[in-house]
Amino acid sequence: DTIEKMEKIHQVHILKIFTKYGVEYTENTNGIFVNMSILKQETLDEINSYIEYVKLQQKQLEKVEAEKDAYKKEFDYQATGVVGEDFLKLFKKLLKFPFLL
């Protein structure tokens, strides 16, 4: 279920892991299917490691995006004294009068 919910690029990477270990799979219009019950522990370990790596990567990306948003809000406030949508309204007004910029 976890693999099914991943983005395609990550699913392709997991397929490469299967291929690396010679895992047989079937493919049809619904996707690629693997009998997970016959996988060797080494294959499962590498797949689990990759899944954990992707989760960690996503958490770090979310953290960086949150920090970026916080800095942007602070910069907007320091530059104009207004926050959020009020900043956008002010900016749109300034665009109507470019000589004020």
C-alpha cells in the first residue's frame, strides 16, 4: 500500500531494486505486480531503507518549505508593514502606479 501511494519516480526506483535482485514480476494495464511473500530479506531490507529515505526526504522538504514561507511572511511584513493578503492588495495597488515603485 505504501509503494502504491508513492510518486511514480519512487515506484520506478523500487522496480529497479526488484530488477537488481532478479525478482520476477508481472505487468498489465493495472500496473506491476510482485509476489511479496517470496522476496528475500535482503530485497525487503533495501526496499524498506528506500521507503524510509523517501519519508525522511519528504519531512525535510516540508520543513524547508515551512521555513521559507515564514521568512517570506517576515520579509513582506518588514518591507511593507502589512501581512499576507493585505500585502498582496498593497502590491496590486502599487502595480497600478509604477512610478511609486
